[in-house]
Amino acid sequence: MKTNKPTTEFWTVLTMVNVLALMYPIHLLLRANSVDENLFATCVLVGSLFLLAVVDAVSIVVAEALGTGKR
């Protein structure tokens, strides 16, 4: 019995999307000069992390269901 596992390409693309999506919030956080900017940047970072966690979970479930590991 074969199992449907996502391929290495899937994980590479998912990782790169996560890294690219977090670059802007991290940039905002590093460039914050005041408390208000720091709070805003932190909220954006936390929101981005939550959104990426949901999108990653959905992507993994869809990849498993479609059987992207089968060749």
C-alpha cells in the first residue's frame, strides 16, 4: 500500500513562501523607532504568523488529499 506524502518540492515552496511572507513584518519590527511603531509591528508579525499557520495547515491537508507525492 502506497502512502501519499508531499514531495520535497512542496516543502521547499512552502518554506520559501513562509520566509518571504515574514520578511516584511520582521523588517517593520526592526525599523520601529517608537512604542507605537513597535506595537503595530508586533501586531502585524503575530497576525502574519497566525495567518501563515492556518494557510500552511490547509496546504498540507490539500497536498495530502491530492497525493502530490505520487509519481
